[in-house]
Amino acid sequence: MATTEASTPSSTSLADAGLLILRVGVGATMLRAGLRKAFDFDTTVNFMESGGWRLPEFAAFMVTAAETAGGIGLLLGLLTPLAACAVMAAMIDAWAVNVSATAFWAEPFNVPFLIAVGAAALLFAGAGRYSVDAKIFGNWRVGVRVAVGLLVVAVAAALLTWTLLNGTNPIHFIEPAA
């Protein structure tokens, strides 16, 4: 008596497909945001300047580079941990821009917050089988300590960037006085 095995995808291939979908979604979103800033760099500089950022050209360059390079890296699954770190740092600052004008709890969960969470998930889960990382490095992911370290680096980079180039505290528990 012959037995047949069901030809259902393994959980690994489903997880790899999920990681591909997440990478493409987050990566394409970031690449678009970075290219938009790059192709209209003067508007980006003006936005940074009107927001009170010191060295607005430098700040605009940093966010443009982080979003563009991070977006390409996530989209392709190339150096995914570093790409995720860059995206998280940029999105933490973008999130801070959104919550800095009002009380923190008024609207804490917005698009930059969700993109940062997606990048953090990719940092810990890896790029998956359908990535350049998998083609170059095989079935490789960073360890927990490295992932936590890169998460700390992203948060520290965002906080340092915000503090040094913006000079304000974006977190307010009550609406700031105008």
C-alpha cells in the first residue's frame, strides 16, 4: 500500500514568504521616502530648517541616506540587520517629529512607528530564504546579542540625532504650550 504525503508548504517556507512580504513592504516604503527626499532635497532641507533642526542640510542628508540605503537593503534582503538598524533610527526620529507637537499619548501609533516595528521584526527574524543575504551567507541570522545591540544602536542614534540636531525633547505627557 502506497502512502502519499500532502504537498503543503513547510512552516519554514511560509515564514520565508512572510519575511519576503514584510521586507518588500517596509523596504519599498523606505526607498520611496528616501528617494522622494533625494529628488527634492531642498524641500527636505527646508522642512528640517522650519522644524528647528541645527545643520538642516546635514540632518536632511542623514535621513535621506538612512531611508534610501535602509530601504534598498531591506527590499533586497542585503545586510538586513544593518538596513533594519538604519530604518529604525530614521523612523524613531520621524515618529518623534509626529508626536513632538502634542501630548505623547494623543497619537503614539503612526506610520513611522509601524515601519520601525517592522524593521525591528526583520532585525530579529532575519531576511529569510528569499534574500541576497541567504544567497551569500546561507541560512544565517545575527544572534540575539547582536540584534539587541543593533536595536540599542538604532535607538541611541535616533536619540543622539534628535538631541544634537534638534535640541528639544519630543516626548510630552501634556500638550506643550504654543
